[in-house]
Amino acid sequence: MTEAQAYDTDVFVDMIEAFRDLQATLCLVAPPPEATTELTATIEDVTNRLKEFEAPEGDRVARELGLRGIGHPVLVPYQATDMSDTGMLGSVTFSYAHMGSTNTVHGGVITMLFDDVLGMFVSRKGQPNSRTAFLKVNYRNTTPVNRELRMTASIDKIEGRKTFVTGTLSDGDIVCAEAEALFVQLLPGRP
Ligand SMILES: CCCCC/C=C\C/C=C\C/C=C\C/C=C\CCCC(=O)SCCNC(=O)CCNC(=O)[C@H](O)C(C)(C)COP(=O)(O)OP(=O)(O)OC[C@H]1O[C@@H](n2cnc3c(N)ncnc32)[C@H](O)[C@@H]1OP(=O)(O)O
């Protein structure tokens, strides 16, 4: 992302937010067929318009590092509120787009959040250019949608290219899920 493009980042996040609203709304509706057909054409028009702005990797805004999940249409948006060399605190609110069964979050989405949060933390405070080797998630309680939840991440051990991390996702005093993961730094020259 170049300096000149930085100004547009907020505007892009507005578009991603609108897209997220669309995803969540899609999970709540039961439109009749005629309206569905009409709306499908509208969505296709938007997609075709966006295709005019396809850009090479590195120039694409969706995964610009400063934005993290906030700037990506599929990842879960979260805020890192505090970060030290070994620990991180954050907050996240899942939407209806992330719902599995009634008002609770789909387990796979929780795993994706952990991968992103722990991976980001390892890249910032552990070893950059690492990949997830394993990620184990324990679902301790159901996770509510539309509620601000707390996340933690900590680096437990670094051994050579290996960074071992753990994370939690909590609703007040209730632990919703816990994760432990290994990230391995890529050898030089490895794509
Ligand atoms: C939704 C779209 C998202 C798009 C994201 C795009 C870009 C991200 C941008 C910026 C990044 C910033 C932040 C990061 C944010 C998120 C992170 C997401 C990360 C991922 O989502 S990434 C995709 C999923 N991930 C894979 O696709 C990995 C496939 N895999 C491999 O690429 C190799 O497998 C690798 C590299 C893991 C290791 O390969 P290698 O050849 O370098 O090393 P080697 O095998 O020798 O292992 C060395 C030592 O690790 C031990 N070890 C290895 N694997 C182990 C295991 N599973 N369990 C226990 N120990 C293990 C060995 O036992 C040995 O240990 P020791 O040295 O003690 O003997």
C-alpha cells in the first residue's frame, strides 16, 4: 500500500462494512423469488463494477496489514486493544453472518478468528513470515453473536523457527473457546 493510497483506506473500510451488513442481512431474510432475482442482478452489477479495479497482490486493500480483519470481507473484524511482547488483548463482535445455530457463532468461524489473531500476533511479536502448523480449538461454551467479547493471545514458547501460542475468547467471565497453535517460520526462499 503506497502513501498515496492511504487516504482511501477509510473509504474502503466503509465499503467492507456495507458488504458485511449485506452478508448479515442475507442470513435474516426470506425474500420472494421475484425480489431475489432482481436483487441478484443488482449484486452482480456491483461485482462487475468492482472487477474494473482489480489490482496485483500488494496493491489490494483487502489484506493491507494495518487493517487486519477489519479490511477483509471474509475474516472476522476485531480490535487489538493492548499488546506487549508476549501478550495481547482484543475485542470482537460476531454478527448474524457468523451464526451457526440460533444466536450462537459457527465453530469454524471461531477457528478462523483464532488463526488470524494468533497469526497476526506471531507475525508482530514472534517470528514474521510464519505459517500455521497446527491449531487446536476447544469449544468450552457457545459463543453469542451481537455481543462484544474479549480475546487474549500469548506467546508461550519460541524454539528455533517454532512459535507456540495460546488464545482465549470470553464473554465476561465465561470462556467460550480456547486455542493452542504452532506457527513455523518459513525457510528463506520458501513461497
Ligand atoms: C482468508 C484469507 C486470508 C489471507 C491471508 C493472506 C496473507 C497474510 C498476510 C499477512 C500475514 C500477517 C499475519 C498473519 C495472519 C494470519 C496467519 C494465517 C496463517 C495461515 O493460515 S497459514 C495457512 C495454513 N497453513 C499452512 O498452509 C501450512 C502448511 N504447512 C507448511 O507449509 C509446512 O508444513 C510448515 C511451514 C508448517 C513447516 O514446514 P518446514 O519444511 O518449514 O519445516 P519442518 O517440516 O521441517 O518443521 C519445522 C519444525 O516444526 C515442527 N512441525 C511442523 N509441523 C508441525 C505440526 N503440524 N505439529 C507439530 N510440529 C510440527 C517440525 O517437527 C520441526 O520441528 P523440529 O525443528 O523441532 O524438528
